[in-house]
Amino acid sequence: LSGTLPARGFIGIASWWAEPKSLIPQTETAKRLRAYFITGEKDHTVDTAKEIQNALRESDIRFNEETHADLAHEFPSDFATSFEKAIHFIFSEQE
């Protein structure tokens, strides 16, 4: 989000960050990024993932979320499908 590295977006899996508000980008370049979150409702990081998403929303950074009801702090069993959805979202044409 800082613009230090060229990127199109990122995938957050069981996302956690100590201070989600610190993720608010410092550059306009970050507003072109997209994020995709893969989250389990039983994950102990689910509330922090929501805080990260709120920080992105405040910064007008587009994101999508995939929530798995029975998933804890782990990858979904069909991660290949989740990864494909994430890549499609990140690399789809900007509106």
C-alpha cells in the first residue's frame, strides 16, 4: 500500500495486522490496488480482517471477501478455487 513495490493487489488469508489504520495508504497509486480476503468465520483473526477492510474502504481501495463458515485459522480445502477467484478479481479490468 505504500507504493514501494509495484503491485496490482494482494490476497489476505486469515489476515492480521497490529494497527489496521496504519494501512491507510500514503499515495494515490494505492487506490489502483485491489485486495481479496479469504476468511474463516471461526478464525481468531476475523475481527482484525474486518478492521483492515474498513481501512481499505476509507481509502477507496476495492476489495472482495470470501468467507467460509466452518473455517478457522487455515486455508480452505479447495484453496485452488479461492485463489482463482482472487486472481480474477485482482487482475480484472478497472471500472
